[in-house]
Amino acid sequence: MPKKRRRQLPGHRSTLVVTKGNVPIPWRRLLVSAALSVVAAGMIMLWFSSFLKVNVITVQGAEALSAELIHDEVAALVTGNIFSVNTKSIKQTLLERYPLIYGIDMTKRYFPNSLELTITEKKPVIAWHTGYGIYGVDMDGLVTGIASAEGLIPVYAFGAQPDLAVPQEGSPAEAPPPPATGSLILLHEGDSVASSEFIRYILDIKRMLPQQLNDPILYFVQGEHHDMSVYLESGIRVLFSTDFTLESELKRLEDTLKESENQNKVITDRVDLRFQKVYFE
């Protein structure tokens, strides 16, 4: 039986192309691939080029630590371009390395590429006297560095007792004398000398005691186990203990003053509030 020929649709003609091993080249695909490769290479070169490098680092507010120190630290931490800078990581590193820093505000600027840092440092609230020198101490009990006693509450550390002589009646109050040199205590920035609760205890005494006694405070002397002696301008010293609340101690002090007045007794030396029973001389 003869083989049927496939019917060909009208208007359709098929052409058989025979080649001798040559395959048509897809020039359009090659051009697109080449263009993408060039763009990718350009992006890589741009990413690592100096055009995106951080050119300027400005530091403000670093007074005790110095702006130059913070600048060098940040410059060492910036290893990539402006887009890859991890500000959160840099802040965390600085806070861990420098306990004196209270807060950091960090901003990126583009074209020109720069980093702007504003450093907030912990401020001293007391002048911590040791046999070695005077140090500023902040609200957390951390040393902020060598300090001047001017404008700060003078506190003499345990073992660095000052001359306990007080001004005579009628004589002008004098600044606290320098501590004895027999107990040398060398401190560094970030060292902890007391708890934040103890520092606040001192500040509360400084705020509340003169109002109750109408007698200005000259200085504080730290006792053993965080007891505290407060030397007043009149020559009286009041001994406190953190085993009691300050409110209860001030109440007992008020009762003691009334008692001495009723008994016509003049307190000339001290009032000891470190025990449940108050002693005074």
C-alpha cells in the first residue's frame, strides 16, 4: 500500500536547513551578559573605591577622654565604606571600652562621606580624696578622672583621713585640709569606688542635713563598712550609717536636738546615729 503524504497547510512551507557544523551565535545574549558583567565589575570597584570611603570623622563633647582619642578609635573600627559602617556596633564597642561615656549620638553623612559623633560623658558629683590625689566620681560611683575639688562635694576615702581640726567659733570656715599621705590610693578612669546607692546617700545628706541644722557641711569622711562622718562648719560631726534609712536617721537627729535643748545640754562634739540609740556629746 503506498505511503500517504502529510497534507501541508495552505501558505506554509517548511525548509530544511543543512549546515556544515556552524551554529548561529546569539549576539544579543552575549551583549547583555557582557553589559551585566561590566556593571557588576563597576559596582564592585565602586564599593571598594575611595569614593565611598569615610573621609571625615568629627567628635564633639569628649572633654575628659579627648576628641582625638575617640577619633582614632572610630577610625580603627571603620573598615569598609560609608554604607557598610555599623554605627550600633561602634557605639557598643566605645561604651564597653570607656566607662566614662554616658551616651553616644552617631550620624552618617553622604557625599562627602563622614561620621559625626556627639559624646556625652559622665559628670563628677563628688571630689573623692585619697592619699594619692583628688578624683571626680559620678553618680554611679565611677572615677571620671583627676578633678579639682572646686564646686564638688569633698569626700575623704576610708584610710585617707584629713586633719580633723575645725574652725573656731567666730572664725571663717576654711576649705577642707589635704588628706594625709600615709595611705596612697591610685585610681584610674572607670574604677568603682562606691555603689550608686552610697553616692546618692551622700548627695541626699548634702541636700537635707543643712536645712535641718542650719549648719553648712564642710566635708564627708568615709568610715568602715560605708559609715559616714559629716563635719559641719560649727565644729560638730554627725555620724551616719547606711544600715538605716536617711529619713529615719534625720528624724532621730531632730528628736535628739530637741532633747538636748530641753535638758539645756549643748552639743559640742558629735551626734552618733549609727546605732538604734543615739549618742551625743
